Amino acid sequence: MTTLNHKIVAPTPVQGTPDASGQLEDLLALMARLRADCPWDKKQTNHSLIPYAIEEAYELGEAVQSEDDEDIKGELGDVLLQVVFHCQMYAEQGRFDMSDVITTLQEKLVRRHPHVFEAETLKDDAAVKERWDEIKAEENQAREARGKPPRRLDAIKAGSALMQAQDVQKQASKLGFDWDGISGAFDKLDEEIDELKAELTNKSKVEIKANIRDIEKEVGDCMFALVNVARKLNLDAETATLTCVHKFKSRFGYIEAQLAAVGKRLEDSDITEMDALWEAAKRHERL
């Protein structure tokens, strides 16, 4: 495990207006300058930045879906900014710096790839995954020795609801709590949709509003069941949903562009016209 063996000193702020050099040390000095002189950056904490880190990760996912290199570079830079920002603040606290983060990552990558850096031979990606899990188990034992006993769901990482739902199901499956095939997952999805419909059938808007928490639970059950179907198909629910969002935005953009071409705004159109353009957008995708 990594131990700090050097004095933690926060980077020295850059002076003047820096050039874009492409060097990590210059980026760290630039971040130090922002922490010193920018009122917004100065007031941030590691906890206040959490929502921004999550947001930037999602925006990177959208950029990758777009296949636009300039957008992807920009969003990768925004993710890197979060790493640099956190490292700057932890260095200011004298806890660790960027070199410690990089060292920890390097050690982890080497430790988790003995088939690359040692004599181990693993025949395929499934064997690599199995060995990876074994190594992570060894790391958990080391954490337990430090007074942090592992729990069954510790493997569930923070992330979106879809990501956590799929991970929860994977963990449950490893413990034998799963259907043998996909039919059981489909039956559960149908069951949950029927329960949601029952909650809404013959209900007024007032009754729905009064019962919204129960309805929310039923919607959640439906989504959880659909994630299970995706998992059974070896699909990533988060990626599938992001693909759908990207497709919807693209088609809606087509509608907006076609209306603009004839001097109309979305607000000037109606559902019949927009639905016809939606179908045209679908045909355009196949060209």
C-alpha cells in the first residue's frame, strides 16, 4: 500500500497569464492560481465539488456518444479538472498531492494485472475478470485489517440509479438470488407494469397527487425490473439509456431544424406536425 514519504506542498501558483503548454505541472500551477485569486474557486471544498464531478462524468458520456472529437477533448479536460481541483485542496490540507494519487493508481494497475507484469498467464478476458475479483478480495482483506470490515454490498459503487440497480442485481446473482433465464425477468417486468397501471387506473389527478409516493415506488419497481432484463441480455442499462437520450435529442433537433427551415418555431407547431417530422427523422437516420 502507498505511504506518504515526502512533505506535502501545494503547487506554486503560476504568475501572469499562462500559455497552454499541455504539461501536467503547468496545469497544477494554474489550478493553484485559481484557488488563490478566483472568489468562486477559493470558496469550494472537496464536498462542494461532488455534484460537479458527477455532472462532468455524465457530460463525458454524452460527448463520447456524440463522436465529436472537440467535445470529447473538452469533456475529458473537465473531468481532469475535477481531479486537479481535488488534489489541489488536499495538498493545501497537507494530506496528499497529485503525485500520491498517480502513485496509488500506478500501484493498483500493476497489482491488478499480474498477467501483464508478472509470470501469470490468463487465457481470456473472463479469466482476467476472475483474477481481478480475487485481487480485489485481497485488497478488501487489507482494508479489514485497517478496521474497515467489508459488507456484502460494498462492491456497489456510487453512481446513477441505473448503474447501482444493475450492480445490486449482479451481486445478488452471485449469491444465487436470480432467475435461471430471461423469462423470469420478463415476467417480473410485466408484473410490475401491471401494478403501476393498477395504481393509476380510474384515479383523478388529485388522487394521483395524494398517492404520488406509492406511485413513485411502483415506477421505480418497473425501472428496476427493466434493468434486470437488460442485465440478462448482457447489456449495460446506463449505456442503453444514454443511447436513447442521444437518439431522442438528435430527432428532436431534426424537428426543430425542419421547422426553422420554413420560418417556424417549436412553439408555433403542434403535436401532429411534430410527430410527422419525428417519423421523418427516423427515416433520415436510415439513409
